[in-house]
Amino acid sequence: MLTTIRLDKEIQKQLKLRSAETGKSQLELANQYILEGLRNNKPSNLSLDEIDGLLAHDKPEGNNLRKFANLINNSSEIDEVKEKKETYRGL
């Protein structure tokens, strides 16, 4: 079964380049990458309440991520507490 999916232009560009480098078709690569992603993307067995409980010990002001992240000039500000919670929740 074949289906049509929409990809971001940057992903399309990278897929086309990788196809040229490897000699594999873009369809072969897309299938390979999707299968790898499905294998590696294990759903969490934790509920949101359990995740919040794990995160409750964190300092509300966050850790030292901001100190290290801002060593390079970057226009975006990092909220390390938000980043960590989203990582646990898989967002």
C-alpha cells in the first residue's frame, strides 16, 4: 500500500540529498527512517500525574541550562523547566 504524505521542504531537501549519496530511492529511505522512528519511539507508561510527581523535586527556577545555553549569542530565550517537562511528556 502506498500513501501520500506531506513533508517539510527542508526534510524533502535532506531526503533528496541522502538519496543521491546512498543510491537508495527516497521512498526506501523514507520507509527506513519511519520504521526506525517507530522502533525507537517507545511510548511512556507514565501518566501525566506521575511525570509531574517526578518533576516536583526540580527547582522551580530550573538548573544551569540557561547559563550554558547562553554562552552563544542566541535570540531565543530558553526556559529549562519547560524544556525538561516537555521532554518527559514527549511533546
